[in-house]
Amino acid sequence: MDEKKQEKHQTKPIRCIVKLGGAAITYKDELEKINEENLHIVSSQLRQAMISGRSLSEKVHGMDWSKRHGESEVSFTIDDIGEYAIGDSDRFVVVHGAGSFGHFQASKSGVHKGGLEQPLVKAGFVATRISVTTLNLEIVRALAREGIPSVGISPFSCGWWTNERNIASADVSAVEKAIDSGFTPVLHGDAVLDGSQGCSILSGDVIIRHFAAELKPEYVVFLTDVSGVYDRPPVEPDAVLLREIGVRENGSWYVVKPVLQDLNKQVEITVAAHDTTGGMVTKITEAAMIARLGIDVYIVKAATSHSLRALSGELRNNIPDDWLGTVIRFVRQDRQQES
Amino acid sequence: MDEKKQEKHQTKPIRCIVKLGGAAITYKDELEKINEENLHIVSSQLRQAMISGRSLSEKVHGMDWSKRHGESEVSFTIDDIGEYAIGDSDRFVVVHGAGSFGHFQASKSGVHKGGLEQPLVKAGFVATRISVTTLNLEIVRALAREGIPSVGISPFSCGWWTNERNIASADVSAVEKAIDSGFTPVLHGDAVLDGSQGCSILSGDVIIRHFAAELKPEYVVFLTDVSGVYDRPPVEPDAVLLREIGVRENGSWYVVKPVLQDLNKQVEITVAAHDTTGGMVTKITEAAMIARLGIDVYIVKAATSHSLRALSGELRNNIPDDWLGTVIRFVRQDRQQES
């Protein structure tokens, strides 16, 4: 099936799947508060990355014609809409996490543990979906204001569901259809139904892994609130940024760059307490599974010059020394034996 | 296929499909302004109708745990959640129109006419979806605050699409799955992809007709901003409320009650100018197609004692003389010949 899928997408490949980390676009310690500045920069960088290589006017044609809070009129004239050619370079998919949206509601009620027959879990399911779709709408609007033809797509609405918390059914055809029509789908971690336990949380990272396997993008970018993956919690003074992580065919991974003093030393990574769907260990594991497919994964701090370079795809052939971030890539067996 | 579907749903029937008319829940002349008072009453009536016949505490267990605009904290404690048994009487589906959400964006750009290769249409598609999903989220929240386990489902996200503006693919399995899990799906008129013209608008009324055929509800209620269907525009002083409309097997319809003085007189109905998806004529035509399936349709003014009676299902066997509204129902040929 994988080969069939690959063939299917060879004609019109997806260029990039972007994960907007919840911690990068929200204030994780403040309930339901968006980091508007970061979201604006991220949206603008996405636009630049999507049109890179094409000569387009610098003028942004906003696609959010809604009233803003506190404003009574729409600031839009049809004259604002210029020529906008749809190119294959536009083929991006955006998936975002929940940050300070959804986590409160999910963890208070235990939606991830299932049990819809319990009133609290059922109410929590509803409350979680309200919170994450609120964030989704705001992200779609931010992207639309930058002229990105963004369309929100909720996994629950797509009819995706899990079984024992793993994806059981997640048809990507609606997402593919949207991309083929020139839109940028924006998905999110969501509360979904679960065949064995009633309901569960489908995280943005799991969605990305699924998409990577199905859509075979050229590369995947994780935008986070730190510069990449470190050998210990990045707040510690001696924390070392891991520049490159190699992934073996069996899915295990090792640090390629920098060469650590103690090669056998286990990389210390703590699971971030705020993340109910798992922290950095989950992220590396998910990223490694993507890299195994031969797809480069870049983990980089959002809204920096480094994130723009990652999104633009300029790292694909060569990682410049002045780029700050972590590359996770598949390493063929013969190269491993050389090192 | 119809028989198979009918059989499938005989064990767990949908009780009611409710259309929240855009004009009833928004101020149609004010851009993106919700009629909060009506929406609150409608939500409260829906709750009462859904639990009717069951002994439930009067206490409402709110399921919207989000921050309200301008508030910094969530007003929620887990103690608020009591026992909530899911019953078959809860099996409602809500579909809402756009009102002053979406229409502006759709009509300015001509989304309903298609042509996604035009920048204006593409931008309008994005803008329309942002506007209608904003309304959807607010309706889901209003229902959740009344303790209704509402989940927003967008037709576009479901992967529904049209061909020459007619439904080409609209799999209801995600909606059915949500109902079977005890949730109340809340759908809406949406911008969708169209096989022949690129894109189009799928109206709430067309969705309801599709659902009626697929889900075979016991009855359908259209909540509007007037008392029902009149023989001429209801603002005219001599306008007569049509109490009952009969639908023949071939889909044509005629006025049963009251007996009009001029029986051959064509009922005068103007298409409301604000409604890009068609006005009252479309509504009667759609309603007649539902009635042909043997499903009673009630058109009634939202947020009145009459709407509560319609939603509760008490009109099914007998229409009381003091009920204000229009019933549209299938009339067997033999009864037609009697009259």
C-alpha cells in the first residue's frame, strides 16, 4: 500500500507538513491565551515559505473578512484582491497542538482515558472540542489574514476515530481534495471517539505521523518554543542542543552532531509537565518514525530566522553551521558503520 | 437502498432534526451579529424537548468550560457535573443557517457560482468558511452551556462535496457515530468543493433534506423568524398563516388549512432578498420533499411557546387549534380525493 501511495503522490507532492506547537502559539501557563505576536510572525513566515521561488507581489491579500472583536465594520474592499496563482509550491498542510486550549478541559475530565458513560467525561469531551476548535478558528483566521487560503478541518468532523488510543480510521481524502483545490488544510489535536474506550485524544503529533506516511511530504517542520532537542532540560545551564539525530531502519535513534563526550550516555529528556499527550520523548519518537520514511524532520524555535529557513526548505541538501535547530533524518546502515 | 437504511435506523431512530434558521438566531441586517437572547431561549427549549418524558433534575450541567470574552477565569467546578443518563429521546440533530454570517462573504465573491481559479472566489471561499464556522462555534457553545452534548461538524470537513450544486457525496457515518455515542451533532450551511464548478454553497436546508432521507427522523422542525408560511409576505396586513400544507406523492403541494377563499389562487411568496440560498419557496420545496418521505415538518417561530411544542413532538398526532405555525405533511392519495 505504501508504494501505491507513493506513486499516487509523485505527480503532485505535498511540500511540507508544519506542526505549530501549542507552546509556540499560546501562553501555556495562561488559560486559552494565544501568543498573538508569535502567531502573526509564524503566519507571515509560512506565507513567505509557501511562495518562495515565485515572483509574487509583496502585497498581502487578506482572506479573513470577518468582523474583529470590538470592530463594527469589515475592513475589506474587493479591490484588495489581486492576482494569485496557485502553484505546487503552495502545497502545505498545517497541524497545530492545543497549548493552553483543550489541555485544561481534557485533563480535568480525563477524556484521554475514555469512559463516555460518565457525565464528567462526556461534558469534558464537549468542552475540549469547543476549546480546540476555538484555537483552530483563530489560527485559520491568522493565516487567512496573511493571504494563505486556509481551511479548518477537525479530525472529529472528518470521522476519524481511534482504537485503544491508536488511529483506527483516518481517511485523508478530504484533506487531499482540499490541497488539490489549492487550499491549505489546518488540522489540530482533537477529542475523538475510540472503539475500545469510548473516546480519546488524538494528538497533533500522531496526526502528523499519519499524514507523513499517507501524503509523503518532502519535509516536516516542528515549530516549538525552544531551539530544538537538547541533551537535558534546556533551562539547565550546560544543556547542549542536539544538531542532528540519526534514525536507523529499526526506528532507534542516536546523536550524530555534536559528538558527545560520553557516547554511551543516555540523552536526558524530561517529559514536559504541561503536555498531556506526552513531551519531548514522544516528539522524538514520532519524529523518528517520520524520518524512517526518508522524510527530513526539522525541530526549530518558532518565529525566528531559523524557523523561516526550515519552512522554506533550504536545509534539505545542506544544514548550514549557523542554523539553530535539530534535524532528524534517516541514516542508511552503511553510513552508520562508517561513524 | 432506502429500505435498507430504514431498517438500519428502526432500532435507534433519530427523534428530530432541527433547523435553526439564520434569521432566527442572528440579526440579519447586522453583519455577524448573533441574536443572543433568541439563541439562549432556543437552546433552553431544545434541552427541555430532548429530556421530555424523563425525570431529570432541573439543574443544567454546562459543557462549555471556555473563557468567555473579557473574563479571565473559567467558571466551572467538577461538582457541577451530576448524573446524566443518555437516552434515545436525546437523539437530535441540529443544522443551522448562516443569517448575517457567511452571506456577505459568499455573495460578494460569488462562491455559489464557482470558479476557484479566480482569486476573489478563492478568498471568498476561505472568508465564508471562517464566518460560518465562527457562528457554528457560538451555537455549539450556547447549546453546551445548556447541558446539551453538542459537537460541531462542518460539511466541508466531513469531505462532503457537490456536483453542479447538488450533493454528490455526503457520507453521514461520522454524524451517525456521534449520535450513537450520545452527542448532538451541530452542522451548518457551508462552502464546499464542487465537481463541476470548483466550489459552491451547500445550504442548511439541503443538508436537512439529505439527513431526513438518510436518518429517517420522526419529525423535522424549522425554526424561523416568522410564525410559519403565509399566503403573501407576512408584513402585509392581510397575510394569512397557512396552518397545514399537504404534499402529494409527486411532490406537489396544496393548502389544506385554512380553506382559502380563492382555491385556485397561487400562493404568493417572495424570495427573501437577504438569503443567497433561496427564500421561502426553496424552504417549502425542501420541506415538501421531506414530507414526501412520511416525515412531518413543522415551520414555526423560534423562541416561542409554539416552537417548544413543536420541538417536544406533541404535534405528531394532533395539531391543537391554539398552535401557531405551519405543518407540512404527506397526504395519501385517497385522502386528497375526499377533499
